[in-house]
Amino acid sequence: PLQLRPPVDLNDRHPFLSTLPVTLLHLLTSS
């Protein structure tokens, strides 16, 4: 299956990069 989330190791090292797309999507859908 497609992996929508980055590996856990990547999340731990770059939490900002993993949450940025979610934040942008939220801003786009709420505007």
C-alpha cells in the first residue's frame, strides 16, 4: 500500500517537515 506518512525515524528527526504538509492542507481547506 502507499505510505502516506514518512518513516518513524524521519518523523523523529524532522517533526516540522512531517507536520508542514498537514498544516498547509488545513489552511487550504479552511480558507
